[in-house]
Amino acid sequence: MSTETGVRARRSSGLSALAASSKWIVLVIGLLFAIVPFIWMVSGSFRSESDLFGNPASLFPTSITLHGYLGVWEQLPFLRLLGNTFLFAGVTTAATLLFDSLCAYALARLKFRGRNLAFILVIATLMVPFQVTLIPVFIELFHFGWLNTYQGLIVPRATSAFGIFLFRQFFISIPTELDEAARIDGAGHFRIYWQIILPLAKPAIATVAILNFMNLWNDLLWPLVVTSDPNMLTLPAGLTLFGGQHVTDHAVLLAGATISLIPIAVAFFFAQKYFVAGVATTGLK
């Protein structure tokens, strides 16, 4: 019996070690698939055209050159593109945080007829592809005279069904006893929302802010649709048009793409603690 028990224990230990090794192997393979394109992009931004075309599969340059980064400033209105992108992504993200959190507060804390139906309708919009509403929204912007304007870029993107859903899930987890105590002190709904709910919702705010800012910063289709003026283009749209209208200098495009990733990386670095907490407490898995 002791021999059989020892064999089973060794077999179980071997299976556990194999399972642990398999997890690490899968993790390393997934990490390579995720990180290799970024390494190639950053490396390509320091390579010459001849080096890129001579050995495109190489992850490292044969000789380092700053031609790509110098070309960003010389061949593109880079500061204008960068400013437009910051304005578009930053103002739209701020508007999304305000409107989504207000709507989520109403759906989570206020009791009114049709509340559940309203929430279902909000969730249902997540199943409608953005491209389906693109033409009707474009026509409305045309009638308003908002094409090639900042309000045309920002206003149609100022709310997000996903943000409403995430905020609502987080607000539900906050004890309602806090609301009742605030009402005893004479606080109204807006004061409860502003002074009690929002300070406790920093993880949800960080999560929605990072996800929205990242999506807006990298958005290509929407700025291309509502702007035709080169002075109104965002960075992704500007890089795309540069690659299509000129003899493409791939090092310049890769340098521009590398620079455009820096704000997202910085934002995620400073908000990662809240981002992880927001994902853990809002039901996202």
C-alpha cells in the first residue's frame, strides 16, 4: 500500500509540474506574440529604408539612425497632429466620464419606472456596430455644419454604453447606507453623486478613462470620416494619409507610431493600480 501511495504521489507531483510548465510555456508564447511586433516597430523607427527592405524580418537594426524621428518633424505637421489627438482624446474622455457616470448613477441609485428597460436598451446598443450608425451621424453633422470642427469630432463620441455599464456595476457595489446617511444630512442626489459616489469610484473612473482614451487616441475611421482638412486630422489619420499620398518613408511612419504610443503607456503606468481594481470590482473577467 505504501509503495502504491508513493507512486501515486510521484505521479501527481509530476502531473502538477507538467501543468505548471505548460502554463509558463503558453504564457511565454503569448508574450512573444504580443511583444515582438512592438519590438519590430521601435527597432524599425531607428533603421534606414535600405536596412528595412534588405532584412525586414530582423528585430534589430544593423546601424542606428535618427532619420525616422527627424522626418517626423520635417515631413509631417506633427505638433498639429499631436495637439489635435490630445484635444480629441482628452476632451472626449472627460466628457465620457461625466455623462456616463451621471447616467450610471441614475440607473444604479434612482428608482423610477422603466429603469431596467433603460439599462437593457443601453446594453443593446453595444451589439450595434459603430459602422452602422456612421452614415446617419455623418449626415447629421453635415446639416449642423460640424464637419472639420472639433465639436464634430468630440460630441458624437461623448458617451459610451460600455462606460455606462461599467460605472453602473461599480456603483451598485457601493453600500446604499452611505446615500441614506447623506440624505439625513440634507444632501441631494447631485451632492451624493459628486461628494460620495465619485470619490469611491476611482477604480472605475481610471478603468473607463484608460480604455476610452486608448480607443480614441488610436481611432482612425472616425477622424477620417468627419475631417478632410489636414489641420484637423489626428495622428493616426495623419500618418495614414502621409503613407498614401507620398512615397512612403516607413521609418518616419514607424517613428510616428512609436511616439504616439508613449502617452498611452504613461497613462496606463500611472493608473494601473486603479485599472486593475476597477476590472476586479466591476464584474469584468
